[in-house]
Amino acid sequence: MSEEPISPIPHKRRVRYGGKNPRRFEEKYKEQRGDAATIAKVIASGKTPIGTHRPIMVAEILEVLAPKAGDIAVDCTLGYGGHAQELLARIAPGGKLLGLDADPLQLPKTEVRLRALGFDETVFTAHRSNFAGLPQVLAAQNISGADLILADLGVSSMQIDDPARGFSVKHDGPLDMRMNPQRSQPAAALLQKIKPPALAEMLADFSDEPQAATLAPALAGKSFATTRELGDAIRAALPRLGKDESDLTVRRVFQALRIAVNDEFSALETLLRNLPACLKPGGRVAVLTFHSGEDRRVKKAFEAGLRDGLYADIAREVMRPTAEERNSNSRSAPAKLRWARRAD
């Protein structure tokens, strides 16, 4: 019996780059692979290249934290490492930075990136932890207190841009939204289980959604597999809204779900309670927020700390990005920065 001929393996062509300005995340491989010319063009257009994150209010953060050689610093939300990179350059020689991040997908990439820039384990250590675990991370490193602490509470561009993470309102993907995909339940499961009154309260408390009472019965207990399905359902529930207001509502609902899925407010409140004890006398903390619920909690915690004598001084007014930064990076627009200094 003769053997059948073996068919050659067909050649699989690489996906073509979809024109000068591809819209699909998967087609933007030039950005994801670090093509310098493409990245420069994207930044020049006022956008953030896929797979990267542009740190926000860097100059203002450096001003209020005033890092100097020998300082012990903590970046509670390491992300892409943009803020950490700037801090590391200023606490040398003799300083050390601890970088915390709960995202098991992004943290190893950022550690590799910072190592490649020359920051070895003597000056930088990465820790997979939510910022609520800051006291435990410091204790494990035998550090009694930090000279400066930064917490950037924004979702990183790497998470927003990747449809597979389920954060994006622009690109269809699984309705997930977990910072750590190995923990808790995805947004789809939360919506399927929640009751309308609880959802209405969540939308009002977590994103100041004015249409919470109308949206809750249309969404609670329903099954939505993808971000697009949820976005369409939100718009269908509010047919009289114009496009701009409808888009804002979708973003607010996504924000509320993300906060709930990741238990963000509970973690933030834990961090704010722990901050004074995690700082050396005279140590400084800066917190960058991106919506009113976060900013209210930070403001009240700093004011209470000042009254109780835990802080010697706090920001009297919120700091915002410059007009130039807002124009060059639209994702910086909602940012608010507050700071506090521990009492001596």
C-alpha cells in the first residue's frame, strides 16, 4: 500500500497593517512592537500608543513629593512605570522604590522594562499587591516608613486599550473589567446576580449616574457577554438621550461596574487609613484621582488627618493638569492631585 503524500503546511501571512491609521487593537502591531516612528506619530497626534501609558501630572507630582537622593519611595500603582521611572532617577544614589500593582499581566512587563533601564533590585523591587496591602509590603521589606508615597488611581492605558480585558467602551470584548483576572468575579457575573435596587444604589454612589433608577431594572439580572452588548443595552434603555450624553452614561456605568468588580473604594479607604503609619515623620504622599468619588474620599481623609494631628499640612486646593497637558493627552483631563505631609 502506497503512502499518501504529505500536504505542505500552508504559509500563513502576517496580518496586514490596516492602513495609516488602523482602528482595531489587533492591527496596531507596529505600536505594540515598539516601532519608534509610529509611536512618535501617535504621541504627536495627542494620543497614547497602544501597549504604553503616558504618566499624568509628572511635574506636579515631583514638585509636591520633592524626591531626593537616599529617599525610600513607594509607587502604589506601578502600571507602566512612568512615574516610577521619574522618581527612581531622583532618589539615586542610595534611594529605593517599591512598586505595587495587582495586575499579574502587566507587573512582569513593567519590571522587565525598568530593569532594562538599569534599575536593579538594590534600587527597585516589584510587588504584586493591591495598594491596600501597603503595610504588609513595607513590613516584608523591613521598612518602617517611606519618605514619599504615590498612588495614581487611574486605570492604565494598557488595560483600557486591550479589548480582552473588558474595560473599553470603544472596542468590543468580554465583559470582564478585573484588574486581577485571577480574583473576584467579572462584570458580566456581577450584573447577572445583582438586584435592581442594589444596582441603582451602586450607579448613584460609584459614578453619580443621574439615570440610575431608570437603568437599574434594564440591566440588573440580565446576561451580557460583551462590552458592546452592555453598551447597546444602556443606550436602548435611554432612547431620548442625545449621542454625547448617551456616551457619557455608558462611561459612567462602566466606571461604576469597574469600581465594584475590583472593590476599589474599599481598597482606597484602607490605603487612606494606613497612609500616616506608612510614612516617616515629615514624609509626603500624593494621590492622583480621576472621578469625584475618589477625590471626595481623599479630600476627607486628608482633612481628618490634619484635624487629628496626623498630617502637618495638606493641599488646600486640588491641583489639575495644565491646559497644555490636557491638549496633548486627553486622558489627563479628569485628573485631580492632592497631597499631604505627615507631622514630624
